[in-house]
Amino acid sequence: MGDKIAFGIDVGGSGIKGAPVDLETGDLTAPRFKIATPQPATPQAVVEVIGQLIDHFALPDGMPIGLSFPSPIVRGRIEWMANLDQSWVGVNLVDAVADGTGRTVTTVNDADAAGYAEVAFGAAKGHPGTVAVMTLGTGIGVALISAGQLWPNAELGHLVINGRDAETWAAASAREREQLSYVKCARRLQRYFTEIDRLLWPDLFVVGGGISRKHDKFLPLLKLRPPIVPAVLRNTAGIVGAAVLAGKAAER
């Protein structure tokens, strides 16, 4: 593995996956390796899996490692948890991984990792303005990148609109739960994206998450001020974004 390689790990509620990433192209330099998320997903159990991923690829000492994680992270500390064990709240993620694996990691919220990857190598590559990358899945993840700089932990999926948490009625899970047509889904997303636009005035929306595979069924129905396009990297975005941010951190 060369100097332009970093390792990305993406921790999710059902699986933890990792791969080395070419920092110049965004390509995985080896097939990603995935291990089921342990249940319960306690800090000790998850860190053990992270160690197994590192061992699987026999990473050399000093290789930058980025860790995409499903929570807001403030100076390495987990402040809130939705999809893993609640014992994570209050844990310093950087310290926990260092204690369990002997490795130093760069940590990033999972939506932020995916969003940064789309700006570095995906649908928003080279865009000079403010990009809002929205991942529509069980909830709504939001990453804001302006002139290449990430604004971390933007939990705008929880924006209250009409007295309701936006992701409870506009996420992909709401469409499945309520068996909504794509037309009805688009009406809800129109309301949500319009509010985001009114507050932040982004230059571009990028929509990711599993529903983005069906982007032709709902994106053309949205009438918004900025352009809105589907994400490109999909399942590799978290790995790629985490690796790129780790590489940048190693340069500082």
C-alpha cells in the first residue's frame, strides 16, 4: 500500500465495513470487508470488530484510519446515540479505539463522511459553493460542505416542521411504513427541502441513501431553487469519506 492510501471504516447498525482507499481517485484498493454489528453493540464489542477489520487488512503502522460513526461526535466524544447501544453516550470514541486496538483514528459522523465523499469524488466533485448532502434512510442525515470545508454534526434531519420531527414523516422509512406513493413522498420532501433551502441557501442538493436508487421516480417532481441530483458513491461513501478526512488530518 502506497503513501496515498488511507483506511476507511463505516460503522452501522447492522454492519461494520472497511477498505483501503486511494486518496487521489477515491477508489477502493481492495474489496471492502464487512462484519455484522455485534448485538448488543456496546463500545467494547464494536471496538473489537474494528480491530478485526484492521487485522484483516494487516494495515501498516502509521496508515491514516478514518472512522465513520452513527452519532454526533464532539471532540471525539459521543453525545447522543440512536442505533447502537446507549452505553456509548459519553464515551470518547478516539480513546476507546486507541485503548482497544492501539491505533489512532480520525472520527466523523456517518452522514458527514458520506457527504464529504460526494464532494471529493461523487456527485458534487469540484463544486465551489455550499453543498447539502441529504441521506434518506431510516432517518435523514445531513452533511453541509462549503467551499470544501465540512460543517460537522448538522442534525437537520430533526428539524421541526409543522410540529413534527422532519425525519419521522420525510425519511425513506416513512414512505415504507405508510406505503406512500413516490408522488406523496415527493410532496413531503418538497416541504422539507424548501425549508432547508430557506434557512441555508445551498448551491446544490445531493440526495443519497437507499431511496436514491429510485431517484427518477421522485427527484423530477421536486421544484426547488438550487439543482438537486442523486448521490453517486452510495454504499462506499462512508468508507471513502472517512478515509479522505483521515488523510487530511494526517497532513496537518
